[in-house]
Amino acid sequence: PPHVQADLPRSNISTMALSLKASAGIQVAGSRGASKPSRRCLVTLNAIELKAPPYPMDALEPHMSKQTFDFHWGKHHRAYVDNLNKQIAGKEWDKATLEQIVTASYGNGTPTPEFNNAAQVWNHTFFWESMKPNGGGAPTGKLAEAINRDFGSFDEFKTQFKTAGMTQFGSGWAWLNADKSGKLSISKTPNAVNPVVDGKSPILTCDVWEHAYYLDFQNRRPDFIQTFLDNLVSWDAVSARYQASA
């Protein structure tokens, strides 16, 4: 709606849209049930949709269990969607896109009550699409060149990314970001905050809220982050986001 768009920082909306467009290229439409979302599964809940991961819920085992997905996607992610739809029902944002709600509700550092739910919906979708079955390994092409240039080596990148996730006090996220020149940087954010609200272009994230890993790793956050990097990251998706960010 015009009255919403007029208040939005256009650069941040563009960044958010680019990140989602380049994520993993999921085209979704219809669902056979919440327990086994497929590549073409979508759960529609009022204005904001609960988007399914781009693989079955057991596809990342043994590195991320189906039980974790049942709780993380089926309960936590779903709750953010449900709560956001309740918050925006009948209000100015009930026709806005998720990206518009995230950017506008952040309020330049003074978030409205809608921000936490909206940002967590966006963050979780971005997280699911950062992974794939038989993931991990190492990136190739221009992304690999950029990682070597900006971090010295792929191993050093992994060390710094893992450190960001380990040192995020409490709940939050670790991110790999790219700027318009292609330069890469690592950041961490608390709670629902993401780099987009600061005008950055995220290309990879790891969820370090306890509900992301506790069923599989208990309190061993470092082991979870290492497993994420070694066995779960979709470097194809990250590379597509990197190319789109330039």
C-alpha cells in the first residue's frame, strides 16, 4: 500500500528482496501436510505464509534430525507466522509484503511489536534455504575467490564464522554478508535482528537460538555450528545470493 511504502527505506527493501529472490529458488504451491514438506509445499496463513523448507524434514539427517524440524519449523517458525498475522490483521501492514513489514517495523532501531515476529519469519526462511541435503564442502567460483581474498582462506572463514556464532550472547544469528563491491564480512545479531535493517546484504546465516540445536546437540553450540558448516550449508544457494548482491 502507498501509505506503507512511503515510509520505507527503499535500499533496505531492495536488499531484502534480492536476498529472498536469490535464496534457493524455491517455487512453492500447495501442501500435503506439515510433517513432510516437499519442494512445492506452501502453508498459507492469512497475509503472511509459512514457507516450507526446500526438502523433506528428514532430509538433513543425521546432521539435523526430523525431530528438530518438527519443533523448529513446525512449532517455532509457525508461531512467528501466526503471531504476526494476528498483529497485522486489519491494520496498515495486512497488505504489505514480509520484507516491507520487517524494514518498516524496525523503526531505525526502535522496533514496533511486529518486528520480532516479522524478522523471525524472514530469518528462518533464509536459514532453511541456506542448507541442503549432502551440503557442506567448500564453495567454488567467484564466491570461493572472494572468501580467500577477504578472509585469507576458507578455513579462516569457517573459524571466524564459528566464532561469531559462539560468541553471540543468548539468542541470535551468525551471518555472512556481501556489499555492492563484492566484499564479504561476518556479523552476529541478537534475537530477531538481521543485517538487512543495517543496509547489508546477507548471503548465509546460522540460527544460534537454542531451539535450533538443543534436541540434537544439547548445549554444544560450537559442535552445531561446525556441523552446519561441514555438512549442511548449500554453497549453491550462497553463491547465487552473492551474485545477486553485486
